[in-house]
Amino acid sequence: MNADTKSMDVTIMGREFRVACPEHEQPALLASVDYLERRMREIRDSGKVIGIERIAIMAALYIAHEHLTAPGYDDFDVGDFRRRIRSMQATIDRAMSEQDSLF
């Protein structure tokens, strides 16, 4: 860790994480934590995805999709990415429906 990098504790979905971050980037990190927290809560509150790990993966997929489809991101096959996300969502939905019958 270099001189201007500090450890910060952040909380996401009730879990604490220690993150090393340059001091001048701490406001951006906190904004990122806030954004991730909101997206994960939206997914959790939809009731379609259960389990913190699955919620985190879906949030990561949605955020990656937002980033990769943002204006100016030219070198990416958006159609292929969308197909892959739909396929992953269908797989998760199938797995979740099978789990529902277990309880």
C-alpha cells in the first residue's frame, strides 16, 4: 500500500468489507458503494433472485451492461452481450424455480 492509500471499511447489504483506496478516490469509492447497494436492494426487493451471491452477480451483470452499452463504448458486441445476459437470467430463473419446489 503506498503512502496515500488508506484502508476503508464499507458496508454492502449488511456486510462489512475493508477496501484499500487512495485518499483522493475515497468519495468516488463511497459513491460506487452507494450505487451498488441500491442496485442490489432493487434486485433483492424484486423477489426474483434469492441469495446474496446471486444478487451480487446479477448486480454486477447489470452494472457491466450499463457500462458497456454507454455511449462511446464502440468495441463491444452489444447484441451478443444482451443474448448472453438473457441466457444467464433464464438459467437463474430455472434454478430458482426448481429451488422453490424444495421448500
